[in-house]
Amino acid sequence: MLSRLGWCLAGLLACVFSPALHATPANKKALEAYLGPFLKRPVDCKFCHLADAAGNKASPDEVDKPHNVFGARLKIIRKELNKAGKASDLEARLDAILQEDSDADGVSNLIELLTSHSPGDAKDKPTSEELKNIDKVVAEFAKYQKRYRWKPLEVVVRPTVPVMSPGELVRQPIDAFIIAERQAQNLTPRPEASPEVLLRRLYLDLTGLPPTMEERTAFLSDSSPDAYEKLVDRLLASPRYAERWARHWMDIWRYSDWAGYGAEIRESQPHIWHWRDWIVDSLHDDKGYDQMVREMLAGDEIAPEDDKTIRATGFLVRNWFKFNRNVWLDNTVEHTAKAFLGMTVNCARCHDHMYDPIRQDDYYSFRAFFEPLQVRIDRLPGQSDTTKNGLARVYDAETQAKTYLLIRGNEAMPDKDRLCSPSVPASFHGTKLAIQPVTLPRDAFDVERRLHVLQEAVTEAKGRLTRAQGAITDKHVKQVASVIGLLRPGASLGMNVPCVTYYQLDHQAAQAELLAAQLSLALSELKLRERQQTTASPNETVLTEMTQRQLAQAEARKTTLTLEATLLRTTVKKKPPIVEQLKQAQAQLKTAEERLQKPIDGKTTAAKYPDSSSGRRLALARWITDVNNPLAARVAVNHIWMRHFGQPLVSSVFDFGKNGQQPTHPALLDYLAAEFMESGWSLKKLHKLIVTSNTYRLDSTPTKECIDRDPDNRFYWRHSPQRMQAEVVRDSLLQLSDKLDLTQGGPELDQAAGLTTARRSLYYRHANEKQMTFLLSFDAPTPTECYRRVNSVVPQQALALANSSIAQEASVAIAKKLHQQLGSQATPSSFIDAGFILITGRHATEDEQKLCQQFLQEQEARGKSPSSTERARTSLILVLLNHHEFVTVR
Amino acid sequence: MWQPNRRAFLADIGMGFSGLALAALLHKDGYSKDTGTPQLHFTPKAKKVIWLFMVGGASHVEGFDPKPMLNKYEGKTIAETPYQDILKSPHLKTNLRELLPGQHKVQPKVYRMQVDHKKWGKSGIEISNWWPHVAAHADKLAVVRSLWTTDNDHGAQLQFHTGRHVLDGPQPTIGSWAHYGLGTLNENLPSFVVLGTPLADCCGGVHGHGSHYLGPEHNGIRLNVDPKNPLPFATSAQAKSAAEQAAEFELAGKLNALSNVTYPDDPNLRARIKSYELAYKMQSSVPDVVNTAGESEATRKMYGLDNARTKAFGEQCLAARRLVERGVRFVQVFHGSNGGAGAWDAHGGLKKNHTELCAQVDQPIGALLTDLAQRGLLDDTIVVWGSEFGRTPGAQDGDGRDHHPYGFSAWMCGGGIKGGIAHGATDELGFHAVDHRHYVTDIHATVLKQLGLDSRRLEVPGRKRLEIEFGEVIKEVVA
């Protein structure tokens, strides 16, 4: 019996390898998109295919029903368009034959489509009733046809900015695009928000922290016309901006500290925080987004000697997976494509993509870019122990690595006849990639001969020598001497016999160590000298090799002696494992001694890693960030827009393909993408463009008229309120209570210390199973994939803000701070107002004052004197931290 | 911007599901009074689920699928038995996707059952004597003896809950789908609760009760059966009188209500007001629901709370009953999670291991079924018992059994499930599922069907689910 899994796969196969069926979902979707709001009923087969009838045998390549005349015509026109060198997607083909009447029933294809009748079936045509208003519909459709078309796979062309009447407030071209659509919907926008609302919005959006009282006062009292712009510039220049937006990009780029089972590393790598610091640094320096992408994919090929750049390859390192190379590379392919191209290339792992022009072999050709790569940890200056610190990075281990197509994605079934060389899908722009192997400078691959490594070896050897000398003079000499003293003739041997022996052995071991230390120092000095000379003389090479061999012998001897001594000290029961170790040590010693006898060929030992890199990843990275790549800028701009406005322009943020969603404002997205690229891919300029627009500055208070007609604010008649992200909640609590520790960068911190220590949240461990509980209550991203965060409202958030030590301690600190600010004479009402301003960014209303004053009175009565006033006020602050207005960005 | 986006998102789903999920969401977010109860795909037979999961791989041949031929051919290799075809079965390949190839091979030497078995109840279902308290309910059980999965390592724990191999990464779990599709039934407790220590991070970790792309609000919420510390932040970090805290929540509610006048449209605000009401109640209701001290002496004794061996799991089973009694939708109870593969993973010393572990859980589970039945709760509560895979018919290390994904058992009870049924079968040695083979998600589809949901209609845009994830309803066990 065939297993059900087998059955499923068989079903899938039928689906995959039959072109007709394969085309169906993509073509249905394309026809639906073509007709848009003019589609009267769901697209079914009858538009293009014959109805099921006896005797209609499907042709071999058409598993389902054969084409009707319309479908057949679409097929022919494709060939004609192709011949003419024109686009031949369904849209173009439909455009070409709209005015024809394929089924010769006297009604044009256009009108049949608009009335939902089959243009390929003469018996199925519109009634006179349906044709009554058809001229008007045709005119409307013609207008619809002229709309701005969303073509995500075509090169970005800067659209014309709509011209606005003088009455409209256009601060940035963004506004013109928004206003044009909004006017078409007849929606009245909200006015710009008040300065105090804008202040808080801007601070939380750009820096992830609320303004301090001083910052607030400074801004509100600045009456200059460019006060807002100055603030934007200042915030973008602040390191707080880089930290805030680093966390956003860490979501998209799937930042993860190492994860595993106990101490075993199973995913990602230790010290990957260097990549996080690279993200922060790059944002702070406003490194071009294109450059950032190139460095993340190929930093080791761009700047092979620059650790600061190579940090960026953490993006690839993050995918490391202990158990399965295929899973590792699959994740690399999937998320490189999703993050930078907004394409679900991963769908083509087992079969051709159902919607997008990505074949299964395209998937493996894409994978081939990454096939040579491996992960390693390089030493960093000052730390020879790479478990403590080091640089987790990628490199090409096998520059000629081959990729075969895996049948149905099954790693056990590589198709050796289908070698997939690195290339991008043929349907994309500029598919001819020039892959140039990169010759690496010596330091990039001969890591053991790096200057700092050799210098540190000398220092270390000196220390070792001092220790070895100390050990001999202090301990063993005395011990051995004293024991030898016992061994005068006639003295009872008794228990002392082994004692004597092991002291002697210790002594010999210490001497062996001394020799080893001396050799080690000599060797490290030799190596250093070798490096500093342009060419090593053959004599020196021989000397180095000789010293190396002697060192190996001395070390093996020392190990053997030490083990022999240990064996003598050990009880019978515990001896066997040591006997084993001793056997191994003796074997090593033997090998080392034998090697000493062998002739020296004068060749230097090989470097640890290959001296070149395939250049595949660099070629891919350049292709992705080429200004002619239609997707890179569009996808990035959409991500940034979403984080400023709480809603993206394309809601399927990682799928810009045919199965993705249409943008709400395609022209605006293209405008922003063009602007972004022309600015040198400057993120700061893009942020500024967005936040200085009128659209961004709108008030968020709704009007009934608009909320009824556009509840989701698709047309930006207001600024949509957003909930603070998890990290912003925690960081704000600390900031408001003046406790936030602004130290930047460094190794990831224990997530369990998140409630007791006060660094910014992005610096705490973030990995599978290793996340801060407090952050998780507020929808912290899952490290495996988070292109778009969820903003839930659940009771655990209420418990976290009401009961956690971090919130309660914040309430104490804030109350204390306000007391200091207001002085001892603070009235309840001034305290309440100050609390509102600090926590919600606005004054308390009269009603709020009333409620809070009453609360203070009653709470005081409940508390225990003498500190009941203070206690009640602290309690009030805690309530304000639990106010919806605190976690909400208006 | 949660709700509006959500609405737009749901609108993309098309007919059918949107209404259902939207209703559930609004229901949960405080809209229940406006929109009524969720619209279901089928008339539901059950409302709640208790999902008991034995971590590590409980033996099926010494559990709910005894195999006398193991005793007859004890010591022989499978190739020497009349059932040698087992070794030629295509399932050995098609049924397997290994995390680390070659780690777990066919154990050739037939190993006798380490415990006797007999026919139980009127239905005469054969169950081993390690499960007497559960077996006493034989006539209420639908035992499925023909399950299979594809992972022969403990990633199968995750697979049992998501339907996808661990190498495919986390996916929404059965509990999260139920929660997503149905919303909540109660006003003072979370709706999807996890008891016991969840899976270790080797084998799925928190993803074993996670919701992945459905969003964190559908995650299972872990409760400790400890009234002092039942969940994070359940009690105030600083000393505070009940009256003081009540006043704080009250003021927060009033202030938010004032904002609701300024921002009348804000569904997030309304949801937050509701969430504070729920959170406030949870502070007392959650410690209360896990506090089994108030139960009668007879009940406590029945669950084995008076016995050190059964106490821990007994408390969890009793808490599970208290949770469903109060309208919690899905209670997932783990037994045997030990920070690694799981306690049931008896590679050696199976007899000692399973004697002990069965003794820990059998009485509490039996008591749970008795208790639910007595209280009429079994009518609308399904109890599911399972483990990630069974154990090899052949011996490992002389006195143990290895992992076995080719054929193993689970059982269901209550909530409109037929009783006294042993459905499907493995071969004579308990090796391959041969009759009415069921992938693990068939259990999901069956449970969801009883809850009124069609698993095939549980899908969200952009997240293509595979055929194997949906499962098929096991019609034979549905009343």
C-alpha cells in the first residue's frame, strides 16, 4: 500500500509537471487582477477552457480541459508578442485581443469579460439587459486601464508627482500622492497634530524612547519655523535612532543569538552580537542600504581583511544549523529572497513556483550562490580564546562547490544530471551575472599568521615560560629534595615509595614543561620574524619546523609524565580512564619522536582556509542592489513605511510576487523607491522625507464620517495610532524613571536579567527559547521569522505592567522624580498633571484630574501612614503606566 | 493598528473563514456582545479539549496495542519470524525523514512484552496491565492503533502538535488552531492553557504549544499548578493590599473609558479595557483554578494526591478538569518532559521505566475520565492521549526499545467520540500501521471536527499549508 505521504507527493507531482494545471492558479489570479473591481463573479475555467463534454480528450500536456477559442487565441498571441520582442504576460496578451471577438458571437472579448461571459463560447453572451449601460462601463474600464500599474518585476521608473491645487498642504511629494487618492475617495483629512503629540510620536518612532521633560520644554518653546525639522535632524543623528531602527532591521534580517540544547550550539553562532553592533553602527553612519546588503551577503569578499565589515556576514551565519546542511541553505535562500527581494523563492524548492516565474531549477541556481560557504570563528585581537570572543563569519570553503537539483526537494534524491550553476531566475532583469573569483590577501585566509595572533603568541609564551620557571623553583625542587632526603639508606620504604616516584615524575613533567615553554617562545618569535620578512629563508623555515617538532615532543612528554604521576595518585577504581588517556599520550609521544627523525622538506605549513573566494555571493549582492533591480528598493521602502505608519503600502511585505497583495499606493511606492536609490540609498534621508510630510504629521483623532467610510485608514486621512513595540515599552519604563543605561554594544546580555538590569532591550539575548518574558508579553518577535510584528492586546500585558518589578520600580522612581521637580509644595493637581505629561505626553483633562484626585484621597486613606501620600502618588503613577495612552503612540 | 489591519487581513481570506475567525477575534477582543458567537463549519459535538501528551515515546505494544506474537517469537530476529515481510515494506523508506540519518535503525531482535495484558470492559479492548485505571474506561475510549509519523527522533513531539517535520520549523499547533477558530468561552481565564513542563528545546520547546504565524495571542499560556506562582506577573511584585490594587485597576479602567470618548473608534482601546478586566480577574481566578486544596478528600484521593508517585500529575489532571469546568477551551498537559528527549524514552530498562511512569499517570488519567463523566463534562470535552511515537518491537540494549514512527497508538474519549473502539491496526509484531493508516494530523482533524471546525478551511493567506497538515477526520470513531 502506498503511504499517504507517497500519495500526497504523487498528487503534487501530477500538479507540478503538468503545464496546463500549473498555469491555472497563476492565470486565474492574473485575470482577476486584470479585471479588478470590474470582475463580476469569481474567475472559473470557462473563460478560457471548454466545458467538460464527452469525447473531449485532453492533449498530453493539458491534463485538464482543453482551451476554447479565446484560450487558444491567448496562446497564439503570446507567440506573436514574443516574436515581436514584447512583454507577453497575461495582461499584455489580454490588452492585445480585447477588441477582438474570439468566439464570433458579435460581442467583443472586452464586453464579454466586463459582463462575465465567456469570450470563448459563442453560446454564452450577454443579454440585452446586461448591455444596456455597457458604454458607460467600457468608459470606466478604459479609465481604470489608465491607472498607475503596479509592475513589481519591472525597473523602477520615477512617477510624475500629481499636481495639487494651491489649497492643499503639500510638505513633501508624498503628500501629493496621498492627497490624490484621498480626494478620489472624498475623504477629509485630519489637521496636523499638536506639537506635543508630534513630539512624542517622533521620539518614540525615531528613537524608541519618550522625550524627557527638558527635551519637551525645549521643543514646545521653540517657535522657529524649522523647529520640527531641527528636531528630526537631531533625533536622526542620535545613537538612540540607530539602536531603535537596528531592532526593526533585526526583525527583518532574523537576528538570533546562538540557540541550542544546553551548551550545544545548534543554530546561529556565539558572538553574533558583532553583527548586531554592525547594524547599529551602519545605521548611525547612514551607510547606504545597498552597501549594507552587499556587506551582509559578501562582506568577506568586499573587504577580506576588515573585521569591521565582515561582521555583517552575521546575516548568513545566523542560518547555520548543526544538523542539516540543506535546512541551513534552504533558510539562507528563503530569507535572502524574502528580506531583500520580497520574493517567495522558497516555494520553488520542491516544484516550480505556482504564481511567480521561478522554476524549480531557479531555486537551486539561487542556492548555488551560497553552496561554497561555511561558517568559522576568527580570533580578534586581545582574545585568543574564541569561546570567549571572536568573529563569527562566513567564508567560501569549497569555491567550486556544485549544486544539484533535488527531486521534489528531497535531499536524498539529487538529480546528478541537473547541475545548477549560480544564476538568478531568467524572468528577472539583467540576468547575466559576472562572477569573478576573489583572490584573498594572506591575512584573510592564513589566520594563524596574522600579526596580532603571532604577537599574542609571543606574549603568551613569555607568560608560560615565567610560570614554568616558577613551578620548578618553588614547588618541585623542594618536594623532590625533601623526599629524596627521606631515602637515606636503610629508611623504611613503605608508603613512601609511590610518593617518591610521583614527586619525581612531577619534577620531570615540570622540566618538560619548562623546555616546552622555551621552545614555544622560540617558535613564536621565529614565526613573528618570518612574517615580518618579505621572504623567509629556507634555513629559517627548517628551523621553524624543527622547533615545532621539538615542541610537540616536549609537550607530549609533559602530558605523559603528568598522567603517569596522576595514575600513581589515583585509587584503583578510578585508574582505568587515566590508563586510557596515558595510552593515547604515549602514542602521541611516539609519533612526535618519530617525526623528529624524519627529514625536513622546508615547506611552510598550509594556511587554514582557501586563498580565494568564489565571488558568487558578491555577484548576487551586486545584482540585488543594482538600481535596475526592481525589487530591492521597493521592498525596503515598504518596510520603512510600515514602521512609520503602522501599515505597509504592500501588505504582503515579503511577497511582492503575483500571489502577493497589490499596493494601496503603487505610484507613491515607486516614487519613494526612486527617491531612495537616487539619494544613495540613504535611510536617514528617507526617514526625513517621510516624517516631515504632512501625511505623517496628521492628527490621529478620528471623525465619524471618515471612520465609517475608511475604518482601516487605507487612504491616510489620519495618522493611525500604534501600540509601542515590546522593546519600546520596557525601554520607556526605564527612561521615564531615569534608570536607562545607555551603554552601547557588546556581548548579548542574559535575558533573565532583563527586569533587574537597565540596558536597552536590543542588547539582551534573543534566540529560540531565550527571550525575555516581559518582552514576549508584548509580542516580541520570534527569532525564526518576523517580517511584520503582531500587536495583540492580551491580559498578560496588563499583568506585566501592573505587577512586574520593572513597572512598579518605575512608578516609585517617577513619583520620586516628580516630587523633586515640583518641590514639597506640590499639590495633588500639579502632581497629576506632571504625571500625565511625562507618561502620556499631554496634560490631564478636567475629568481626569477629578478622577485622579479622588483616587489619591481614597488611596491615601487605604495606605499606611506616615508615607501614605507618597504611596498613593506612586500608586497613581503605576496606574498611568497602565493607561492605554502610555503604550499607545498617537 | 492591530484591529483594522486584522480586519483588512481577514477580508483577504475570502468567503467562509473570515466570518468565523473575525467573529472569534472580535469575540475575544471584547466584541462578543456585538457579533455573537463564532460561526462554525459544523454543528459542534464538543467545546473543550484536554490533550495529554507523554514526552519521550510511550510504548504502544505495552500500552494500547498488545502483541502476543512478540512473546511467541521472543529472541528471534524479525527475519526469522513469519512476518519477515515487515523488513521489505516500502514504509521503511517512505515513512521516514530523519534528523540525523542512521541514528535509529530497525531493531532486529524481537523483544517480549514486559507486562501482561487482557481484554477490558464489554468491548474487550486489549490493553496492558500497566494502564488499569485508564483501561477501566475502555468502553468510553476510541483507541487508534494505526498512527504513523515521519520523524524517528524526538522532533516528532513537535510534529505531533503541528503536523510538520521539525526540519520544516515551527508551525501553528493544534491548540492554537482551535483557539484561533473558536475564541474563548470564559471571562476570567486564558483560553489555551499548558500544564506540566513543556517540551525541551531539543524537540520543539515552546513551539510545541505555539501559534507561530497565527500570532502570539493564540499561544498556549503556561500555568504552574502552584497557587502562589501560577504564571508570570500574576501577583504584585511589591506588597500591596487587595483594596489598593483593586483601586488601581478601577482607576485604569475609568481613565481608559474616558479616552474611549475621545477615541470612540479605537478597537485596541476597547480591547485593552477588556484585557484589564480579564487580567484583574485572572489574578484571583488563575491561582484559584490551580488551587486544588478545596477539592473533596475523595476527589483528591481519586487523583492520587495522597501518593507521592501520582501527586504531581494528579494535580495537573485535577487542574485540567477545573480549567475545562470553567470554560477553558484547550488544556495541553505534558508528562515526562525532562529537559531532554523525555522520560518515556526507554532505550534501556523499559520495564522499570514504564512501570514507574505508568504508575505516575494511569491513576490520575483514570480519575480524570471518571471525574469528567460524573460531572457531565465528558459530553462536551474530548480527552486525547498520545505520545510522539511508539517503541520498536525489537530490543535495544537488551532490555529497552528504540524510537518507532511506523506504527503506534493514541486514544480519544468524550466529546462525541465513540467508545469501546479499537480502530486501525499494526501488523502482528506492532511494527507497521497496516490497517486504516492515520498520520498524526488525522487526530487533529477529528478533534477539530468535533469542535465544529473543518481543518481544511483553517488556512491564512500567504501561509500555504501542506496536504499532510490538514489531516482527515477518522470517521469511524466519530459518533
